[in-house]
Amino acid sequence: MLDEITEVVGTLSAPSFLRSGAVLKKLAARVEQVNALEKETARLSDKQCARRRAVRQEIARLRARTPTADKNLRIERYLE
């Protein structure tokens, strides 16, 4: 009986595992990018980290106020 239940559960959950694998494959490139940034970020001082946070917050506020901010290059001044 337990074997039959295990088989039914396995059959029902197989599509989810396949989808999960596809999602993980798509995320693999992003994981590599994050891992590369970790080395760069580890070298930053606390002051540099705080400055980066402040710039990101300002960019987020600008994007919230002006949805076309990326297109009209208003964000460029924060990226220099």
C-alpha cells in the first residue's frame, strides 16, 4: 500500500519538479552574476556600501516618480 501511495505522489509531483528544474536553469546565469558581484562588494568599505545604497534608493525613487526615467536618461547622472 505504501509503495502505491509513493508512486501516486511521485507521479503527481513530477511535473512540479520538472518545472522547478527549468526555473533553476534560468536562474543559473543570475546566480553567476551575483557571485561575481560578491567579490567586488566584499572589498568595499562601509562608507562605499552606504553610498551605493543611497544611490540605489535615489534611483528607485526616480523610477517610481518617472516610469520613463531609464528611457530619457534621467538616471544616467546617478550611474557615474
